[in-house]
Amino acid sequence: MTDITTTPSVKTGVKPERPRLHKVILLNDDYTPRAFVVTVLKAEFHMGEEQAHRVMMTAHRRGVCVVAVFTKDIAEAKATKATDAGRRKGYPLLFTTEPEE
């Protein structure tokens, strides 16, 4: 007689967790030229002229505007790169990040 044992398949039920998303936020200032902000939005966030202008005007009117949502590492890298573009030109342009709720 042959003894065949089978191992029951065990499902752990553990699903990989989706990475938490972070918002990139543009803060308005009274010194950075609007055209420069549009240029940065187009270059770093790959926006078209019209969309970049809308985002810039929203930040201008409300004080802040969510630019885009990415994983944490990408959001922080893009915010830093965009802020640095302004600093290189001597502007106080500022992009920040915060977790999406």
C-alpha cells in the first residue's frame, strides 16, 4: 500500500498594501512671476499651457493648490525639483507635500 500525503494549500490572506499617496501642493507667493510658475508646472509636472495656467491661478487666488498626487518618493522628488528651479532663479517659489487622506 502506498501512502500519499498531500499538503493542504494554505492561503495567508495577506494582500500587499498599496503605497500611500501624497499630494504635491503649490503655495502662492507675491514675488515669483506667474509665467515662471507656469513654466515650472509644464516642465516638472508635464502639464499643458492651459492646465498649468489654471493651477497657477488657483494657487494665486486661494493661496494653495494641489498640483498632482504621487507615491511619497515621487511627490517629494518633484516638489523638491520644482522648488529648486525657483531658488536657482532667486524666487521664493515653494512646493510641499502631504499625505492624501
